[in-house]
Amino acid sequence: MQPDLVIGLGIGAVVGVLATVGLAVARTGSLGRVIQGLTVAGQATRDAAFAAKLQAILAGAEVKQPEPPQPPKPSGAPLRLLALLQAEARLVDFLLEDIQGASDEQIGQAVREVHKKAQAALKQHLVLEPVLPGNEDETVTIPKGFDPSAIRVIGNVSGDPPFTGTIQHPGWRVKELKLAPPAEGIDEFVLQPAEVYLP
């Protein structure tokens, strides 16, 4: 083979490679993307599953992305007692009713009825006990390490416990809850179902 031909072929090969790389860079926007494309092509020749996904993308098929997890639905359990007080004493109806135009006598009658029925419902479904022994206005000492969710210290609070103060309210704690779980499929966020009369 003639030396001029070898040199010409060598120069042609180098120019061809440079032209190919130049076109690839122009098409992808950077040399890094060209290298990334070659890496992807290499992985597709070694991994059949990857090659199938790549083929689906190139064919325009939509690759289904996993859906983000849905936030959990909040529990309606805390509303069960409110639903019970609505069912037994119409408490929600009473609290949401506009009583501005009602006379004190009308309000008094309504309160007496709601109070009687709500009290009966609470006594039937809850066993309550005071958080602190003693009555309002009695002196009590709050020990070190007390539970702040059970005892709220108010007023001039400074330093560390033990604290000595006056009971403003003895608090309530549920000792026992006697509420049956809702039936399967019941929406606990419905405090009272709508009622429709059919003639």
C-alpha cells in the first residue's frame, strides 16, 4: 500500500471521527451527553430489560411512572363521641343554631333538655375521673416530673417544680370508653346522616 494512501486514509478516519463527534455534540448540546448516550447504548446491549424499556421510550410508548403514595385519610375516631352527643342530645344542632332572637326562657328550656340528654350519654359511654383530687380554689402541690398534658400550670410560673397553687379546674380524664366501633363502611366524618321523608 502506498504511503500517501495510508496517510490519506488515516487523515480521513480522524476527520470522520471528529465530524461524527461534532455532529453528535451539536445534536445533544454537550460532549457529556454524547458520552451518556454511548453509556446508555452500551448498557442496552448488556441488559435485555433495560433495552426493552429504552425501546419503549424510543418508540414513543408511555412508560408508566409509579404514582406517589396518597396521604393517609385522617381517622374519624375522635368524632365518634361528638356524633353520639348529636344523636342522643342534638348537641351540634344546638351549638350551630342561631339563638340571637330567642328569649332567655326559650334558651333555658333548650339548654336544660340538651344538658339532660348529653349528660346521660356521657355517663352511659364514658367513665370519667378528675385529673387532680380536690375542688376548685383548694391548694395543691404539683410535683417535679408532672405530665404537662394532664396539668396546665398558669399564672406566675417561674423556676422548676414542685409548684404550689390553687386549683382552677380539677380536669377530666377518661378512665374507660364504652363506644362500639362503627359498622364496616360507615363514614365516621358524617356526624348525623341527612334525613329525607318520603310521603
